[in-house]
Amino acid sequence: MTELRGKVALITGAARRIGAVIAKQLHKAGADVVIHYRHSTDDATALQQELNQYRQNSCFLVQGDLLHIEQFPRIIQTIINQTARLDILVNNASSFYPTPIGQITEQDWNDLIGSNLKAPLFLSQVASPHLKAAGGCIINIIDIHGLRPMKGYPVYSPAKAGLVMLTQSLARELAPDVRVNGVAPGAIIWPENQSEQSTDEIINRIPLKRQGSPEDIAKTVLFLAQDADYITGHIIPVDGGRLLNQ
């Protein structure tokens, strides 16, 4: 798989979990990848070493706190200095935790809105000249709970709902040079405190009767980056049909 050879992809929050799998998938398809991380230095370095063993000088690191948008010009310029181009931006980094009514703080708001909505907007804005020059694309990792609210998450779900509209808005603003789409995962990775009973209840509501995998998300990102030349402004749920029964 070398269809993305010569292209450069930035994946935010890519040191671990779904972001790391997306980075591996795009790298396997031939892209050079830039792994953004905030605190996960060891994980990011290990992933960089792993990918560079497959293809020398094909994986780069950039550190930054996406809640501080003044860092974004430095992040993007670092990438351009390293690779001379940027073709794909995957806005994956995200905070996720419940915020029950009566316990929501302004810090919760700033963190959840900041990571899930504000950062994708301002990072896309800074990256857009380079993406336009390359005829590139933006892929936002959303959530089916940006399409249907989840009880106990009245800040996170609206933040992801905002990312849905941002995806559609940027698709109009950046056309025809840059395509902008989103991927909405369903049950992929369970929260650490998820009970077995809750897991079983969710699985029973999924028409395909099984949990998805990070690879399912990564393959959809690859499709949007590589094979979706006439698709922009759309959100693809990768949820085993769960939205059918919400």
C-alpha cells in the first residue's frame, strides 16, 4: 500500500489509542506521519521508533498543548520545517469524561469545548494555507454522541455536535481546495470505569452485536484521505449500526 507516498499527515493526540492506530494505518499506506502529543512523550517516542524502523525518516514528533492556540503556528511551522508540506490533518485529540448537571465547572467547559471544538477550528485555520497548497484534506474524529446525546455528558456531547457543524462549515469555507469530512466512532474503546453490565447493554443495542476496533476507525480515515476525492462535508458513523437504535 503506497497510495499516500509523498504525502504528509498530522494526527493530533496520536501517541496512544485510536490516534496511534490511525498513524500506523496512514504510514502503512505510504504517508509520512507527524505524531502530535501533549504529555505522552514515552509513547510517542516508541511509536516514532517503530515506524521509522519500517521506513527511515518517515515519522516525526511535535509536542503541544492544544488548549493553548498560541502554540499552533509553532506546531505547524515545525512540521513544514521538517517535511516541507502538509497534506492531511486528522483532528483526533479529545478530552472525554462525564459532567453531571449540578457538578459542571467552567474548567470542564474550557477543557471539553477546547479540545473537541476550539482546537480543531484554530488548528485547521493555521494549517489551511499548507493544505490548500497540497490539495489536501481534514478529517475530524467526532463521536456518535455528537449526533445523539449521551446521558451524563452535557458538555462533551454538545462539543462533538459543534465539531459536526464545524466539519460542514469548513467543507464550505475551504472548498474547492481542501476536503473536510468526519468519522463518528461508536463503541470502540470502553471507558476505564465501564461496568460489564453497561457494556453488555450497549452491545445488545448494536445491530451487529459486537464492539468495533480502532482499526475500523483507522480504515475509514484512510478511505477519506485516499479514496474519497468527491466527498466533502460528510460524517461517517462507524458504529455497527448503533445509531439505528438510539
